[in-house]
Amino acid sequence: MKSEILSALRETGEYVSGQYLCDKLGVSRTAVWKGIQKLRQEGYVIEAVSNKGYRLIETMDVLNEDELKSRRRTCWIGEEIHYYEVTDSTNLRAKQLAEEGKPHGTLVVADRQDAGRGRRGKSWTSPPGISVYMSLILKPQIKPQSASMLTLIAGLAVARALKDYAGVSPQIKWPNDIVLGGKKVCGILAELSTEIEEIHYVVVGIGINVRNTEFPEEISSIATSLLLEGKDKIKRAELIGAVCESFEHYYGIFSETNDLSGLKEEYDKYLVNKGRQVRVSDPMEYFEGEAVGITDLGELIVDTEKGRRLVFAGEVSVRGIYGYV
């Protein structure tokens, strides 16, 4: 009931009478009062004025299951939410939940991770109270070789959410980094369970640096946060809601064609690689060229001295980003 009270208080931003809450939620005044008290204990500031009712004062960056539910504006993402104050990794939790049969669109969020991971087994620093750690369980009806496109959809969703909600100008470094001011503010890690021709599930993990003021020495020169970029009033639950809303929108477009033909133009507008010199280290070789965009299948298009190349996987460095000069 707490999430419903929060949603009702946020509908107008003004005072809401206790009777209105009773009628809307189908409960007694005592139940409403108890719900308000529990929310206050969790850190919410809620005014109560005689003959006016209750009013929520939006001051705290509260992150819990009720807050996430009250911020939900999606149809299928987040119908089931699993929140942890601390876990090893939201991707590990999501994979476990997927194995237990949790549905498409299940959202997993943690306030802290003890074993956060990035690409190629790299650790992801995950202290409490300052960043977004979230994972989505997806069960797409696509071939396993198409699953990598979901990483690009997630990148586009995060970029759009940061632009619309945080008011910044993000860029995407293909395939899975979100960049602000030439530094990394978000990483994305997709993992899947599959057979030769069938996907059981895909877990898409997203980590966004929100209020970090410092980073480990090995990444301090290439990492940033929304706070360091001048955004000091971001509420993590609201940002998670914005990411989910954008992801659901773009996933719907993707599902119509099972490729990125409907998203390619918008993706290219965010693509920091586009029009820049890049270095590509794929599993077979190393080459350089100019990136010009992505294909319908999410491959990076690179023009080299020997002709056009399509990059499906590999490490791509972009001149002017992360210290590459």
C-alpha cells in the first residue's frame, strides 16, 4: 500500500485529503495513517495539515521497492521488482531469478553491489547510496546471434533517459558505454542463457554513476558521474523509472522488425564514434578507420584505407575519448 500512497501524493504535488486516499485505495483512515507513518520512518518527508491532508515534500533520494513501484510508468517492465539493499551483483541475482522462472520484464535493483562486474570480467565499483545498479530480465523471441542488439537498445534507452530526465548531453561509445564530457558515466553488460537456436533469457545490467565524487585510481581519468557533471539533484528511483520507460519504448520498436532499422537513425545521433578516427581490436586483427554509423544489425561501420568494414565485436577506441589521442 505504501507505493500506492506515494503515487497518489505525487499525482498533484499538492495536499491530498485522508478521505481521498481512503476512497482511492479502498482502506480505512487508520490504514492510511499507518502507511504514512511507515513512509516517514523510511525517510520520506510528508506534511500533515488539518482540513488539507497530506503533502509529500520531495527532498530525499530514497531507493526501495515502494519508491520504485511508485515511479513506474511502464506497461510490462517492472511488473515484478526485486530490490536489495546489498547483493553480489544485480546481473547474478537476475540470472538466478530467470532460472526460477521470473517473467519477461522483471526488474532487479540494488543500493550496493559487493561483486559488480563490467565487460570482460572487469570489476564495477558499487558503493551504497550514490549510483544506479539495475538489471532487466528479457525473454525475446529472437535468434541468439541477435541478442547483442539488446545492448545497443539499452544504451539508447539510457542516453534518452539522461537527456530527458537529467538534462545532460550524453553520447554513446559503441557498443555499451555512455559518455559525458569525454568520460564514462554508464556501463552496460548483457548476458544470456541460450541453446543453439533458442534464447532462454537475456539479462541486461546497467550501472550509472550518479553522485560519485571519486573513483579508483585505475579509472579516475576516464570515469565521471552526474554530480561531477553538475547535476546534484538526481533521484535514483526516478532515473531508473526513466530508463525503464525509454527501454520499453525502444524495445517495442525493435520487436516490430527484430533489428535496429527503426532505431538506427536516432542511435547514430548519440554515437560518439561517428565521424571520428577509431582503433578496432577484434578477435582476429587490429585496424583503424573512420566510424560512420551502425547497420540494421547493430554492427559498427568503419571506413578504412582498404575499404568498408563492419565490426560485430571487439574493443573500439575513439580518438578524443578515454585518453586516445
